[in-house]
Amino acid sequence: MSQDTRESPQQHAQRRFGRRLREHILVEFRELFADHDDYEDDEGLGVHALLRDAVKARASDIHIDPFPGHYQIRLRIDGVMIDVIEISPEQGQRLAHQFKVLANIDPLPSVNCDEGRFSYDMNEQSLDLRVTAVPCVSGDKLAIRVLSPPQAVKEVRQLGIHHKGVESIRRWMDANGSMFLVAGPTGSGKTTTLYALLHELKLNDSHVITLEEPVEYEVPGINQIQVNPTHDLTFANGSEAMLRLDPDYVLIGEIRDVPSARAAVNIATSGRALMATLHSRDAVGTITALRNMGLDDYEISSNLGLVAAQRLVRMLCPECKVEDKPDDIETKWLQEQGREVPAKVWRSEGCPACNDLGYKGRLGIFEIWQPTEQDFAMILNHEDEHSLRHALIERGEMLMLDDGLIKVEEGLTTLRELLQTGMSLPGYRPQKS
Ligand SMILES: [Zn+2]
């Protein structure tokens, strides 16, 4: 057995990079705290240094985690949690206390979870921060989410959707009166995809209205309504009111329960084009999800227009990626999925440009499913998602994994990233042709 298969990716990184790993992250914060166990930060300099450093590292979340004997500072970068530095319990408690005061949370240790927000001005940019405090056995854990404004919204073709998929989306935009669902787990970039669509629709002469809970980003030129159950503005009566405004396209954030699923069907059956997100593993998984939310097969098959399933994977750092061969784990995984094993893949060494992480930025992996007559017949026949998935594979449709493999061969990402998204095909056994 080769050495590669015996060690985990973390062990591999440790062996390879040793203590150099991650020292490019939190430089300013490190200067204050590292090797100064007794540093008493009475002026709150640590808060400022941590926020500046975290934004520089493109972190979406900062975690201050209490453990027996130390506090651990961790950052989520490109969706992956990175342990960055340990500080003393006193320093950790003081830092947590300062963040709680800023966020208007009672700074005394509590038995309940608490949440607050604050704004922070940095380099002419205003950051919105949401702080969640959770009591743990060793002290208060703090999670700080950086609510950054959306990056310049991309056009649909810039999202990384393959040519045929973009064509299907354009066709859906031109034809009225069906549902376009964007499917994937939390944090898979669904909202970015929908907002890219909204921006394109805005360029047409069309009337677009959204009903969201909550409104995540404001899009100039589009009427956005926020669901507010305490004031009796629900999905049900909101969608009724919306139809009287005569929209061409309607976006309702997430279909998550019976009322939102019912609202979606009502809008689509009234001849409007409807966009929504949905939690599901892949494109055909949306059928199971919609059935579970009380829609019958007829309602699904007569209203479903298009489904885009997606995941985000990290992009290889262009500065330090090197050519390599797939290792044993990757080879076995691809064989189980019935896919050809590429002769050449890329891996990253880690360098200052990517904070020694080997990756920089993220990329979407897509599966665009435009149901055919055969698929609709199967839905009406109450066939399950496994049968539908099998039909797609038989037809040779490009699934998420296929799209991912193209991006691996182009050197944009790694097999390990694909493997970790869990986009494998349950129950699928390849048939030798
Ligand atoms: Zn690099």
C-alpha cells in the first residue's frame, strides 16, 4: 500500500507543511496574542484586529470556541472551518465579552442562546455582523457571521453552468407559466443563482415580484415583499395579493413546508413563471420533496418546468497547483460511481497567495434537468426518484458529478472536493456497455 492511502488529508498537510500551515491567517491578531499569554486587551484591540484579519482572509464566519484550558479561534473560509489559533481562557472570555457588548447581548454568562447584530466600519466599507452566543460547558461559544453584501451578481452564463444548461434556462425564461426550482443543501449557492436570474429578468421588459422570508438582498428595480406572519403576511395571503399585481415572474424564497409549496403551485397554475429554492440532494430529489410537502403527482407534473441542482466546491489556487494522479480512495470512489478515472488531476501545495490552504474561492457544480414527456409520465405514475434518476442516466444526461469531473479535468477543482460534497449516486451500479 502506498503512503498516500495511509494518512488523512489533514495528516498529509501537517507532514507536508508543518508549522508553516495557517500562519498567514490572522497576522495582526497573532501579533497581539501569540506568545503573550498574559496580554490583557482592555481596549478591545483584539476585536478590531480579528475583524480586519478575518475579512482579509475572506472568512464568512468567526468562531470563538471555549475548551478546557484554552479558547480556539476558527474561521470558515470558502465553506470550510479552519482552526487558526489558540488563546488563553482569560483572553478568550474577554474577547467574547467584548463582542457581546458590541452586539447588545447581555455579557454575563447565560443559560440560553442569544443573538445580536452590529455594524463595523472598515476601509470605507460597512460590515454587518450577526453574533450568536451559545452556553457550552467550558464557557460561552460565539459564532460571528459576516453578512457581506452579495458580490457583483453574475450573469447566468458566468455562474459556471454548462452551455446546454444555460440554453435550458434561457428557454424557461422565454416561456411563461411553470416552476423553476433551484435545489441543493444549505450553503450550496442557490440564492446566488436565483439572483443572477432576477438580474437578467430585470433587463427584459418584465414585471418581477418576490415574496421572501427574509429578503436576503435588495435588487433595485424589483418589487420585493417580506413574509411577516406576525402581521398576517404569510405565503398564502401574500401570494394571493401578489397575483392581483399581475406579475410575469414571481420568486418565493424557499419552498419549505405545505403553505409555501401550495403558494408555489397556485402561482404557477395562474400562468406565472415561478422561481424558488428547495432542499434536495439532486434534481430528481425535488419530486420526493414536493410530494412530502403535500403536492400530488398531477400538480407536480403539470407545473414543473426546470430544475437546477447545485453544490459549491473550492477552487484550486492557481499559484500553487501541481499535476498529480488520482489516489486509491479517489479511484475507488469513481469506479463505484461508474465513472472513468482521469489519468491526470491537480492538487495544491499551499502558498502565501492562498493562506496555505491550497484553495481560493468557490465554483458551482450544476445539474440542469428539463423533464421530458417520459419523465412527466413517470411522475404521474408515482414512480420514485430512483427510477427517475435511472432514466436520466440511461438517456446520458449530464449529472452534477459529470459537470464536476469536467471541472476537475480542467484543473479548476479536485476530486477530493467532489467526493466531499456527497453528490454520489445512491444505489447506482454501472452497467458495462
Ligand atoms: Zn496557493
